[in-house]
Amino acid sequence: MKLEFSAEDEAFRLEVRSFVRDHLPAWLKRKVELGLRLERADYVAWYERLYERGWSAPSWPKEYGGPGWTPLQRYIFDEEALLGGAPRIIASGILMLGPVLMAVGTQEQKARYLPAIRRSETWWAQGFSEPGAGSDLAQVRTTAVRDGDHFIVNGHKLWTSYAHFCDMLFCLVRTESSSKPQNGITFMLIDMKTPGITVRPIRMIDGGNDLNEIYLDNVRVPAENVVGELNKGWSYGKYLLGHERTGIAGIGSSKQQIARVRALAQAHGLADDPALAARLGALEIQLMALEFTGLRMLSKNQESRVPSVEASMLKVRGTELRQEIYELLLEVAGPGALPFDEAALRGDQGLVPPVAPPDLMSLAANYLDSRKITIYGGTSEVQRNLISKAFLTA
Amino acid sequence: MDFSLTGDHLALRDAVRKFCDGEYPLHQCGNAEAATLSASRWAALAELGLFGLDISAAYDGSGLTAVEIMLAAQELGRRLGGGSWIASNLPAAYILSKAGRDAQRSTWLPKIAVGRRRLSLAYLESGWRYDLAKPAVTAVQQNRGWLLNGTKINVPGADAADGFVVSAGDDALFIVDARTPGVSVQSFRTLDGRAAGHVTLDGATVSGEALITGAGRAVLQAAIDYATAALCAEATGAIEALIDLTTDYLKTREQFGQPLVKFQVLQHGIADALIDLEQSKSMACVAALAAGSEDAGQRARLISAAKVTIGNAARRVGQWAIQMHGAMGMTDECRAGHYAKRLLVINQMFGDASYHLQRFIKHMAQGNGNES
């Protein structure tokens, strides 16, 4: 047992740090640090640089063009990139679809889709939720009916992140009605340009519109776009949501936002406030406990009481902690959080003169947006069900 | 960065677990020990090799580290075993190992390692909270020895101690034989049922050789940090056992026509307790690794972070366990209360979560706040 990182890992950390410092465009770093809204072009500006370095798919093994990093290296990369002010890696292509295709995709699917994800040419949206299928995801009612070498898809998907700038959709559709709702679901890939697809952005609580609803009206999908076995899509969807342990605690994001609290406190005369110092200290400790728990779970002979739900534990604690940090950011903003200027939040020229200090004006929107993290990817309540069930049946 | 446990670690853990399962029957866990039982258990723990784990092989110990102490402490914590060892005898021996004179070490350590002598740490004074202050116990040089006057309070295992490590004077530590004229012990039990005492030194005269040269507050603080790390591990073991105990109860107790564990609101409580447990285990490892650090600031920061994490987890899980047992949880018969009380004692010992949060913040300002 040792707390220090190895010399190799320290060297790797410095390598990532200097790469981020030298290659992250200053304008993008500023947008991230101010918590402004990011568009596809913003992400791509960063991902293209990562791609040139061979780092655009940090979690992928070498055989699929990833860097083949150890979990510890991925963790260091995540932390250094985010602390350096880089945008996060959007999960849907790299972290969600990629691993599923690697596990059960055909050679043709892998060859066609994986490189394009890595080059950030193809952007993927995740079409799981529906109006009647949220936490109870097995209730999906969007149907796909076989018609020769195609399926005809009809239905309504909801809460689809970034669908307005995505090229492709991976989704769960019902291909067979069954007494057990988990059966008869198929994992399918759909080109967003196919006739019959309508995307409607949803204006959210923070004024943003990253989420969308998608209407599918007699959409013809080639049968080769089915991933894995027909009617077995539920297990792939579960795999996709539950297999990721390294990044799910969001340690890098939490550190990024705690650094933001410190910087803002300094800039706005709160550096010596004892109440703030106490809350910040408590959050630092909680973050440390979570961070070391993630690292401990990667170590030999240190499995937890319920290894199958370690990702759930890290998600519950990590997201709740991050929300507390956003609460603290809002407190630091004080009255500066009240003015709301859409244009300035997009990074465009806002009202002149600015209606609030630029470093404070996004904090309310960021806080409101952060409420989603205990809802998406399996709510905290669903995760707690999974954790206790695993423990009670062990 | 690696928390892996080796085969030797697992073997040690399993041996201590097996011993504790036999020595401390679950339905009696936490009961106050009569003096004869306490003595026979002490001999058995010595036989197991616990007291010599971290004592150098030169003094007949095993020469291991705080990590092995952590593994043993966790197992003792599961069955509320170990008496005064971790809180008192362990840090006293640590002080001798780190700063004792050769003669002091060779006199005490080999006997401590085999359980034939007990040395307790007597540092706390009336009116103190958790920061080490200048002792009110005086040490006046007289002829070639020292004259000690004053009282040390809440010394775990005081009644059974053969000697005390006493802080006194401006910044000195002494070894005081318990049979020295003028040394008296007022024995009592702490709320976890364990034996403790106030130690009064009324004109107790010790020889010049009793002074632990070079040892002062810095060594005492290091010893307290060392014991705090071990207490964190002990608490983690107790938390784990308490979760198991409580879950078993929820599985068997039926109300409204079904076992309580079928109620979702109670299931979520189990999930939260498990998350607390995993984080406590991790921070117990961190504390054990930090306990060996020569960097006092780094050590303070990490051990305080561990004590905060585990203190809060212990309070939450202790309260939850009593609540889940309902009225039974309020009885002396129910083991939940015994675990909760031991966890309470650990929290109040060497600094509670509020104290350690402030200490962490103080040392945060000096470090960079990043483990890397």
C-alpha cells in the first residue's frame, strides 16, 4: 500500500498537464471556466486536438484506437484535463456506445462507427427515455416492426441530450411484446437524417436546450443496424449504464468546481470567511474520501461488500457531492447570481454594460443544471435500490 | 497510488478475525469485562502477537507497520475487542520506539511485545479539549531525578498499567512506574464499559533515567496521530459489524405482515450506510499510510480528514442502527447500543469531527490540497 503515485504515473500527469496547457485554446478554457454554454464546435475544437495526440477516446483499448491506458492513467487524465479547464468528454459516443459495440457489435459495425466516434465526426445521441419510460426504462413503447431488410420505427423519445447536433441515435426499441417488459427490447442505431425523424429542443430550467424530444414516424432503419441479438437490448443498455467505474464519481469535475469556489471567494472578498472555509473544508474531505474510495476499489483484495454495485455507490455519492459544490458556488455569487443574460451565457456579447460580473453570472444556471446529475443515468433513488438489493441478496 | 492488500495482509486479517470470533461471542460484545476475563483476554491477544506487531524485531516484535495495525484494529472493532490497547498502550509503546533511550526500550518493549508489561499513555488534563497544551502537571528537577505533581485524566487501562508515559513540565515526557510512591489511580469505566482511570502524581519522584530525552509535544502529537489512525480502523470494523447486525434484524423482524427489510425507505438507509462504510474503509487506509509519514503537516491533514469522515459515518450509522432496532435498540441487551457507544467513545477521543475539520482547514492552507 502506498499513497504516492509511481514515478511513471507522475510523469504521465505532467505530460497531460503540459499538453492541456499548450493545446487547449484560451477562448475555450475561458468559456469552460466561466461555465458558459458549449456547442458542438466548442467540443470539437478540443477533441480534434486530443485526436491528433491519440487521446480522444481515453477509455478505449489500443485495438480500437484508444491509448490503452490503465484505470489510474484514465483517472489522472480526467483530473488533469478538467483542472486545466478543458471541456469534459461527452459520454454518449466514447463512454456509452463505444463499449457496447466493442462487446457485441459486428465487425462491420465496429469498423464503420468506432473510428468516426474517435475522430468526433459522428456525434451520437442516446435514445432511451420515453414519456412513459423514465426510471422504469423497461416500459419503452417505441416499436420497430420488421419489413423486409428494414425495420419500421414509430414512437417518441424524450430527454435526448444534444440530439439537435447529433448525427446518429442509439436507442432501445420494442421488437416483441412480452409479459416481462425487459424482454423484447432491441438496441438499434438510427441515422438522424432518415425521413420521419423530428427533433424538438426542450427549453430547460437553466434556459438551455441541450435536451430534446424526438418523434419517430415510420422511420425506415436497415436491419443491419441492430446491435447484438434481437430482443436482447435490455442487457446491453444495462451494461452501458453500469460498467463504468473510473469516471462515474466525477472527481475531476468536482475538483474543477472546488477550484472555482476558491478562485471566486478570493476574487469577491470571501477568502477569510470562516463559514465558507468550514463548508469548503468539509467538501474537500468528502471529495477526498470519495476519490480514495474510487482508487481503493481499483486495488487488489480491496473489493467492497457489494462489488457489483460499486459504480452505483460512486455515482450516488459523487453526484450528490457535486451538487453541494454547486450550491456553494451559488452562495459565493450572492446577489451577483440574479441577473440572467442569455446572450452572455452563450459567450456572445450580452447586455452593455454587463448586468453582472462575468464570473458570477453563469452560476445560477450552472447550479440549476447540476440538479440533473442525480436524475440522469439512473436516479439516486434507483441506484440506492440497486445497492441495497445487491447487498441483501449477496 | 495503490491500496492493494498482499497475501500476508489477508493472512493476518483472517487470523485476527478468527481469533475475535472465538474470543468475543457476538451476543456478549461490548459487555464490561471483569478483571479476570480482561487479564486472560490480554494474554490471548499477546499470544496472537498483536502487541508486538509494530515493535522492532530487535525488541522481539514483528517490525511491521501501521497498515498491519489497521488490519488488526478493524477486526477488533468488529467484535468490540482489544480493551485499552489501541487508545493507550499502542501510542505509549510508539513513543518509546520513536524516542525512548536504549535502556528504556530494552526494559519495556520486549515485555510489552509479549504482553507481560503494560504501559499506558497519560497525557490528557482536566479542562483540556483536544489541542495539546502546556501540561499543568509539574516536573521539578531534584537531585538526579524529577519530582512530579498533578493529575492526568481519562487514561484507558490505567488500573492494569505497570507504568505510564506522562507528559509534564514545559515539554517533557517521562516513564513513570505505577508502583512509584505518590502515584494513585482513581478507576472508573467509560461509557463503552471499558476500564479507565485518573492518574494522580502526588510528589512522585522518578529517576533521571525516567525522562524520555528528546521527546516532547511533537512526538506526543505523532503518537496521538498514530493511535487516531488505528482508532479510525477500529471504528470502521465496528461500523461494518453494526451494518450486518442491523440488516440481519431488519430481515427477521416482521411488522405490517412482512419483514422490515421489504420497505424501500429502510432499504435506502442500508444503501447509505454501505456508502459510509466503503468511504470509511478507504480513509482508514489513508490514515494508516499517513501515520508513518515524517511530514507532520501532511500527516495531520490526512489523519484529520480520516477522523472527520469516519466520525461522521460512525455517528450516522450508530444512530441509524438504534433507530432501526426500534425500542429494542434502546435496551442494554441489544448489541446495537454497545457498538454505538464504542463509536461514540472513539469520536470523543483524540478529537471529534468538528475539531478535526478545523485542524484539516488549518493544514489545508499550508498544503496545496491536492494528493498529487
